[in-house]
Amino acid sequence: MARVLVVEDEADLREVMDFNLTQAGHRVFLSSTAEAGLRAVREHKPDLVLLDLMLPDMPGTEVCRRLKKGQDSSDVKIIMVTAKGEEVDRVVGFELGADDYVTKPFSVRELLLRINAVLRRSGSEKVTSLSIGELRVDREAHRVIVSDAEVALTSLEFKLLVTLLERRERVQTRSVLLSDVWGLDAELETRTVDTHVKRLREKLGVAGRFIETVRGVGYRLSETPSEEL
């Protein structure tokens, strides 16, 4: 999970980005102006800033310049998000220190992939080890341990488990899991998610109790799940 600041003056787009970033497991902060964005960086110290170039009070390029020159903000990763798509705009953005550039309109999935790529390069993406109760996951070693015994998972089962762990205590709909874990169209009607969750629970044994079914919605990984699964 990363701390992501969205600096965007379009309320509808800001809301869409907030929802999807939160669903992806990030902690999101919102600002509608450049000045508010600069204050938010000082207060919340985000890992990454999604920065609109056309803000009402100051150009996004100036915000980028200030952040990259600031003693406490120079290491903040910046993805410029703008309707400007000309090559000269991208060049200026990169010269000022931006880490990536996304042109509106864009797909949410593309934006999330770009965010993940920038965070991976920066090393600020997600912690290597995840745990809950007797369950421990080592992401880099691709190992799952339950009560000191290693559990063998397929790559998809491992990705599903990590996704639920990263988003613990938050309900994940089947459509979100289909999109984020399998890369499938979220509109597809399929039992894929249910089947894999069932197998994952069985393999995890006593730790399978942490994966809770939220009827009619999807799944949630919780340290205190309800009794009915």
C-alpha cells in the first residue's frame, strides 16, 4: 500500500481516482488546487503524487518544480495527469523531474499499472512480508507459511492471497478481484473467483478462516471474520 496524493481540480475525476485507488489498496489524499496540494505534501508526506498540469491557481509544472527542489519533497514520485498530450509537454514534465506522464482520457487500469511501475522503481511500493495470525507471506520469496509449515500455492492463488492481505478489512467485490488478479473484464459472469477462494481456503487450513465471504458482494480478509463463511 502506498500513500497517494491526487491534485486534480475536476471533482468527478477526483472522485473516480479516489475510489479506484482506495480499492487498489492505497491510502488516498485529495487536493483541488496547487496550493492545497503543496500543503498536503508537507502534511501527509505521500509516496506518489498524481498531478494535473492545468490547475486553477498555479500550473502543475510549477508544483512539480517546487516539489523536486524542496528538501523534504524531492524524493516524492510524480505522475503528471493532463489533457495536454503534445511531445513538448511531456518533455517539459520529464525535465522538471516527473516520473511518468498520463494523458487524459485514460483508463483506470492503465493508471494503476503506471502507478505500480513507478512505485516498484522507487522501492516504495509494498513491504516484502505480510502476516495475519499464524499466516505469513513472503512476497519476494513467493512463500506462504501457516503455523511454521509451508503451503504450496499456484501463482494465481498466491496473487489472490496477497491482494486480499494488502486490502485487509476492506471488502473486495468479485469484479474488482477479476480485474486486479486475473486481468479479466469485470463485467464477465464467472465462478472463477469463488472457485479459487474455496481452494485457497482449503490449502491455508486453519488460516483459511481469515477469508470472509460477504454475501452478494465478494470477499474480505479479516483478522476477526464472522463465523459464517
